[in-house]
Amino acid sequence: MTNIIQWNVRGLRANFEELRLLCNQYNPQIVAVQECQLRKDKIINLTGFSGLTKSSPGDNATGGVTLYVNKSVLFSEIKLDTDLQAVAVRVSAKKTLTVCNVYLPPSLDINFSDLEHLIQQLPAPFVLVGDLNAHSPLWGDVRQDSRGQMVEKLLNDYSLCLLNTGEPTYRHHSHHSFSVPDVSICDPSL
């Protein structure tokens, strides 16, 4: 089994030491982080890993994703035809697998075809992880939004499997409330 860590890090520089400790503890083959908040296509090197990144458009250090692959794992980048903040790799560990990491800012206006186009570019079997800022009771959130409905439709139309456990993935510190904007999905062959 491929060990994957997913984390909406909300600032990679500020949380890098904790990420390094998590990697030492869990020995993942893949680390997917969202909201890295790095300037245009910059990357912070993680010892023992190769990294791919996609920043948010413009020069601001906001959003963005980084996908780290353990150097012991053979991989190749999948060039995605999308404006979304997403990166994907095809890895050969115990079995061949595609892993895609995506961040969809809440302010980004997306439609179903954006998500569908992304999924169609991922060779099976695949895992898609990320902060989709999509809310649905299906994965444990207390509310439903239109983005959540789009992800539900994607799951249904492509017979995809939801890996979330129903546990919250985000805690709003000032409101002391919880939500589940982060989603992990795989195709049924996994």
C-alpha cells in the first residue's frame, strides 16, 4: 500500500518543521500539501523527496499546491491541461498509481466541467486529494454548498470512492467550529 500524507498546511514555511516531523514518523511515499503560500512556482526542498508545485496565478504568495514524492519511488509528472492549482504524478511503488493534489480557493468560480476535465486526465488507478473547499454531509460536513453538490455528482457519475471518514478537516479558530473542506477520492479499482 502506498502511504500518502495530505495536509492543508496554510503556509508551508511556517509549518515546515512539523511536516518534516510527520514524514519522519509516518515514512510516506507521497506528501500532498495545499495552500503552500509560496511565490510563483517556488518550492521548499524536503530531504529525501522530489517536489512538484503549482502556485496560484499572479505574484502573491497565496494558495498553491506541492506534491512531494519519496526519492525511493519511481515517478513521472503528468502534465495537466488545467488552470486549476493542481499537480499529478504517476508513481510505481508496490503498484502503479496516479496521485493528484489540488487546491480550489473558495473565491474561485468553477463549474462541473472543470472538475470533470481534471478527472479525465488522471490515468487509473488514481487518488485525488486536496482542499476543494466543497461542503457536503456525504463526507461529514454539517452544510451543503454548490461545490459540494458538484463533487457529489463527480463521485456518482464516475463511480468514484470517497475516502474521508467523516472527521472534520478544518477548525475555525475564532468561531470554534469545524468543517470538512478537504476531500480524498479514489477510483473503485483501489
